[in-house]
Amino acid sequence: MTLTETREAEIDNRVHRAQRIAELDSAAGAENFPVASRLLPARHRKRVIAFYRYARYADDIADTPRAQRAEQLAQLDRLEEALVGRDGPGVGMDLFRALGEGRADCDKMALDAARQLLVAFRRDVDGTRCADWADLMSYCDHSAAPVGRFLLAIHGEDSRTYPPSDALCAVLQVLNHCQDISSDWQNLGRRYLPGDWMQEEGADDHNLSRSRMPPPLQRVLERTLQSCDALLDRAAPLPRLISARGLRAQAGATLFLARRLRARLHGADPLARRVALQRPDFLRAGIVGLWSAR
């Protein structure tokens, strides 16, 4: 077995474990914003799980510390080949086969969404450092928006749901990066906070390695959270635009969780401790989701 094959097997094992946890514990909040939710219809769950495993696999490739850049990019290339039915990692072939069970037009859109994720993961391999808010939003167009569009596509939702879905997915991504600014920088050399805001506020990348946030970096975080408010406003109409009851519930619950995480991050210091959603947040989100599905 080659080194690449060994790494792929290790990643595949981790993803299988993560997928199992997501299936069993998504309602209890194993992740901030679980994709493989029990709120989704059972008939779509196989394709959603296949997409989830694919995304986690690709994410693990990009996030492998001390890996060789050329090797990481080659693994991502092989994963893309599997999406079109060529030989490659099992998670890519699984997604290819799962998408073959639905309508051709929807599944083409879902496949395009899967490909878009790889654009972001290739960028992450090189150590993402966002120049400004527009650059961060461009990153989210590839790293986050495809997840929402995949779910909308397999449910056959109208294209008018795409803009609010893109906004919701973007704000989820940004809030997650705000949670993880320390580990993203120290472990992976990535900084998603807008670089021009860092400069304007007198912060620099070295601040990300500190045990507490200095005031300039705190101001950058607050500016980022204020920009998230506009995304949340744009995402607000999404639940009522969705026709599928289960997906409508999922959108309502996810929107609630995004608002709760934004509130928890306000005034917090994610360098001192990771700011996270709590179990009551997930319980309330479930209630909101059911209310949204009426």
C-alpha cells in the first residue's frame, strides 16, 4: 500500500466514525449545524449522508497537519475523479452512486455543489488568509453555499431559495471560523478574519497566537459579527420559501442556532476558551424547527 493509499484509508476510517456519530447524535448537537439531521425525510438521508461523508473526507485531507501540499492536492484530485464514476476514494464513489438514484437535473446540481467544495479545500491546503470581507464571502461561496444548494437540489426546491440559503451557509461558516480562530491559525496557518480590518484596527496575525484577545483583535471580531447580522437578515426568509416540510424544519432550526451562536460570541474571547452552543440551544432549536415546519 502506498503512502497516499495509507493516508486515504486513515481518513476514511475517521470519516466513517464521524458519520456514525452524526447519525446517532445530531439531534443532541454533536456539531453546531448538523447536516445529517433527523428532521430531513428518510428518502433523502442516504444521499445526505453520502454527501456528508464526502465533505468530511475532503476536509480531513485539507486539514491534515504536516502533510505534503502536492500529496493533499493529488488526493483531492482523485476525489473529484470519483465524482464522475472513475476509480477513486470510496466516499466519492458512494456519492456518485447515491446521486444516480434521483432525478437527473437535481443530481447534476448536487454534483456541481460537491465539486465546488473542492475549490475551497484546495485553497485551504495553501493556508487561507482572507484579504477582506469580499474575499471571505468568495471563500464561503465555495466552502459553505454548496452544502445548502445540495440540500435544496435533492429536495427539488425552487431557485428563489438559493440567495437566502447562501447567506445562511455563509454566516454559519463565518461564525464557525470565529469560534476557531486560535486553532485555525496555530494548527493550520489559516486566518479568516478580514485582513484589511485587521490592519485598520491595529491587529496582526501574531495576535492570533495569544492566550487572550487584545483590544484591536476584539474590535475586528465585533466588526465581523456585525457583518454577520446582515447575512442573518438575508437568510431569515429561507424557511418559509422551502416547500419540503422536513427541510423547512431544518432551515428554521439552523437559523435559530446561528443567531444563538452569534449572541454567544458577542463580547466573548474565543482565544481564552472556545465559545460553543449548549444543549439547551439545541433543544430550543428543535422546537423552532418543528414550529417552522407547520
